[in-house]
Amino acid sequence: MISNLAEGAKSPRRIWSVGGGKGGTGKTFIAANLGLLLSENHLRVNMIDADLGAPNLHTFLGVRKPHLTLGDFIYKKGGTLAEVMSDTCRPGLKLAAGSNQHLYMANLRYFQKLKLLRHIKKLNHGHTIIDTGGGIYFNGLDFFPISDLGVLVINPDPASIENAYQFLRSVTLRILKFSVREHEIDALIKRTVEGRHRVPKSIQGLLELVHSEDPNSAELLVEALAKIRPCLIINKARREDDALLGKSIVDVVRKYLAIDLRFVGVVPYDGKVDLSLKNLTPYVSAHPNSRATYALRVVADRLLSFESVCRLN
Amino acid sequence: MKGLNEMTFYELLNLQQDASPQEIQEAYRLAMATYQPGSLATYTLVSEDERQEILGRIEEAFRELSHPLKRHRYDQKLHPEKLAKPQESCSEGGQQQEEPEENEYSLSSGQYLKYVRNMKGLSLKRISEDTRVSIRYLEALEGEDYGKLPQGAYLGFILGTYARALNLDPQSVVQDFKSRQLASSQ
């Protein structure tokens, strides 16, 4: 089970998952450039393109055509993830590229997903950054429970924010579901929800319902919830007050979703991102002194500095 | 994670209990911007009823925490074992603002209305523009120069309009004024 994969991790490596509900917010851009900046500090970084349906992390890293991909790993018996890691423009920065060649990569079977998750955890060097792609499909969400940091990338617009809230609910419920199974209170949840003939509108509502049936079980869920501390990045910001928007979102999520979201920073919009992509030149390499690169450095430093790295389980 | 109704005013505004008046003011403004109608942060997550509820709680929190005496009493209720000294008050510009005296604590007193206006960072000009009440009348209310104001029901209307602009309960403010007028005439 996915929840079992979190057990026994003793190595110092850290896993970051970069995701969010909506496509096009810049998750891959953020993931790629965080990896580049970490490798600048001589950290060993493994990049995983887990956007299984539409992989393009390699493009943002300036790797035109990866020799081997995740498809080779998934469909090959007995291989390791390390064997399909490609070199990039930076020493110490390796890439497990997504596959456009294997037809069924977007819809991995459960045991294939478990294989991938298991091998990601076995990568025991430095940082592993996973670009999980958009949407709230289980194949994307399930990288978060094995991660030390979950990073949510949004844009300052209503559509992105709406999808972000749905993403946060989904990933939290997914993680709580594993906790529920682990503590054998899934029957209680089912009885509570079905018995009341209504689905709680919020996670807080779910906790209150469970508490009314069994306070001890509610306490277990609260403990599991307290470990979920995703990080928020606002990308493609164009206004000064987008930083205030980040603080507002943190407050709303805390009060209405009972999730301790951490606002990490704002990355300003830069039209040169598209140009560097067309040129297959990694953005922070092409524009080391831009405002966006400066902001990305600040974000990277903040993510690194979180003292109590929360294992999302 | 506490529900909204279980949160203290400090928790509601994301403040530490030793927050300065400036921090309270900034927290209040951020909270109002977060939950105002049309706010991006609340899009699809907060219903209109929930918005009204939390805005009411935020206003209540600000009223209690921005007034030193009220805050002192509130802190005592939270932690009766501690007898904290009332905090100093401060207006937006960082200058020391004259605190309402104990006997001028009443809701409709000019000094209190001016105090609340300054704590919210609002100018008389801005309130006049929003409410269409003449600045002269607003100045007269704050100066308690009631001779310069229309009398009777219209005065009550002006006072209630000003109170609403400060997010105070207009009925309470007008009722307080009437009580003070009655007391002073006896």
C-alpha cells in the first residue's frame, strides 16, 4: 500500500512533489528551475517527470531527446529508476524523463504506480523533485504521501484558485484515507457519513462528524492532518498585491479546509520564459539576474530552510 | 485545528497575544481584504453566509482588540491568572493617539468615534465621500458640537450613517446617544 511506503525512510534525502489542480500554472517550470537552482549549490538532485500524460520536464531542462524514460523503467522487468536517469546541463542534476512513446503511461496500473513510488523512495542521494502534473487524478495525488514537502503552484486568477482548493481537499482526503485504513476507522467514517445522509462540505466538517461519533478517532485524524503542511507558490504574478493574496489564501485554507498551508513566495510573470523554452535553454541559466530568477532563489531557500520537514503520509 | 467559533480574537486575526496596535490594524485590514465580497481568496470556498459570519467576527475582534480597555478586559477573560497592563494605543501614522477615558467609553462619544476612525485609517474626507454626509457634520459629531448639527431624527440618521461607515452597530450607537442626551438633560 502507498501508506506503507512511507515507513522506514532513514536516509537524508528529501522528496519534493510539485503539483496543483490546474494545468498551465507553471508547475513544470517551477519544478525544473528549483532543481537547477538546488544543483547550483552543489546539491545532488533527481528530477522525476511524473506528469505521465503530458511529460515535458525534459524540455524545460533543455534536454531535447532523453535516451531513456520512465516508460523504459515501468515496462522493463528488474530495472531500477537510477538506470533511466539522464544527464542534464548541470553536473549532479539527473532526470527521469516522462515517456511519450508508451501508450498506456498516462494510465498506469496500480502495481506499476507502486513500483514507481517504491523506486523513487530508494533514490537515496540529495533531493528528488517530482513534477506531478495537473489535475486531481490518483496517479498525480499519490506522490504527495511519500513526499517530505508538497508544493502547490497556482496563478493569481479565480480558475487556478478554485482548482487549487479542490486539489488541496483531494490530496488531504487521500492522505487521511490512508490514515483511516491504518487506524482501522474506515468503517466509522463510512457509517458517520452515510448515517448522516450527507457528505461533509469541508474537512473540518468531517472531523466534527467523526468527533460526534468517536472523539478518539477524530483525534487520530487531527494528528494526521497536522502533519499535512503543503507549501504555496504563486506563479506568473503581475501585481504587487499578489503577495497579499498568498497570505489571504493561507488564512482561508486554514479556517475553511483545516489545512496548515505555508506561503513560500511569489514568482513574477516574465515573457522571456516562453522564449527560453523555445530555445530549449533552461530559464534560470538564460536569465540568472531576472526578477523571476531572484524570486525562485528566495523560494528555493525557503523550502530548504523549513526545519521540521513534514512527511506527508 | 479549531473551528471559527472556537478561535480567540487573536487566532482569528492570526495575531500573537502581545501584538502591537499597528499589527492589529494590519491584521484587520488583511482580514477584511481577504473576506470582502469579490475577494479572489474566497472564490468558491466561502459561501455568502459564511462570509457575513466571518466578517462580523473580524469586526468584533477588531473592536475588542483595538481599544486598550476592551482588550485588557478580553485578555483577562482569556487568562484570568494574568493581570496584563492595558496596551498602549497607536493610530496609523505611528503617533500616540489619545485614548478614550473610562467615562468617555460610550459608543456615541465623539472621542470614541474619532478613535475608531483613526484605528481604521479612515479620513473624514473618505467617510464623507462614502456616506454623502458633510464633513462639517462629521467634525461636529467628533467634537460633540451638537449645536452645529440638525436636530431630531435627522441627527440620529447622520450618527447612524457615520457608525455604519465605521462598521459599528448603528442602532447601538444611536441608542447610546439618546441615553446620554436623556441623562444630561435630567
